[in-house]
Amino acid sequence: MEDFTKGMTLLGINYALKLVQVFSNRSAGRSYNCPMKMIDGEWYFHFKKQMFKVADFTTELTSIFKG
């Protein structure tokens, strides 16, 4: 399976609705709303049939998502 993390950017994180908005250069510059899920105390989002850690795509200023 292709690695979609290259060219992928989180545009927004909606903690109340448990969604992230992802922008992907590899998908013709489209943006997607992806559901978030708490797994073992960390937030993950589902994108292109893969689960990604929200904390891996945020800065240290977004401490609410860091474990």
C-alpha cells in the first residue's frame, strides 16, 4: 500500500465532533473529513484505509493530543 503521509497535512482538528480535516497533495489537492478514535489513550484518525496518530501530524503546541 502506498505511503500517503508524504504530502498529507492536517488542516483542522475538531475535538468535539471527533474529526480531522486532511489535505492531500497526492489526491489532486482534495481535502477530506476523517473520523478520529481514541485508542489506548491516544487519538488516531482513519485515512485511505490506514490509521494515523494525530500527534504525529501536530506540533508540540497541540499538547492535548500528545500522550
